[in-house]
Amino acid sequence: MKDCIFCRIAGGEIPAYKLYEDGDFMAFLDIRPLTVGNTLVIPKKHYRWVIDVPEFGRYFEVAKLMGERAIKSLGAEWVSFLTLGFEVPHAHIRVIPRYKKDLHGTVVDIEKFEKLSESRMQEIASKLREEGS
Ligand SMILES: [Zn+2]
């Protein structure tokens, strides 16, 4: 879709901290991270909602892989997965690595963001790319 920011990222028109890509799916760092290593997993083709994505199981396997990388390489304690679907009208799973001392309580507060420098984002991205792939 022409004016969709995630379609433009998938098409390489807009740069992103890309972490994973296969024929159907892509993962990249959220530039407004709720926690360190907050990753978005999208289908490369435009679908409005997560439930519209074919191969739903394989889609979530990619989200799991990204969560496992965050545990291994960033020291996350556990991982929250969130699929609200409103901020960008292109299906996305938020993979949210959780830490004992992050900005959130039991439930993730989507109004609270980490302020991370570009070099810190680069460092996080390189850690999340290394594991497993
Ligand atoms: Zn799109």
C-alpha cells in the first residue's frame, strides 16, 4: 500500500534497524521502544490486522524467535507480545522484552518509551541480529 509506512519499510524505501527477514516476514526495532529491544514483526505484504495474515502460526514463530534472541542476547527476563493494531494500519506484532527494572508494571504501558541514542539502537540491533540467524 502506497502510503503505509510499514509497506515502505518492507520495500526498503524507508530505513529501519532490520533484524530478520524471510520471504514473507520482517522484524525491525521499534524506533519508539517501550523497552530495550522492542521489536516489530510484520508481514511484508499489506494486511490490516494480525488475524488477516495467512500462515498465522509461522508469523508467530518469527515473533518467538525474536523474543528468544532478546532473552539470550539482551538478558530479558521474559517477553510480552502485543497486537493492538491501531498505530499503523498494517499488521504488526510487538515483541516486548521485559526486564525487572523497565518502565512498566505487570501490564505494558504503551505511553512509556525508552529514550535511546542512535548508537545504542545500533548496538541493540547488532545483538539481536547475531543470535541464531
Ligand atoms: Zn502496509
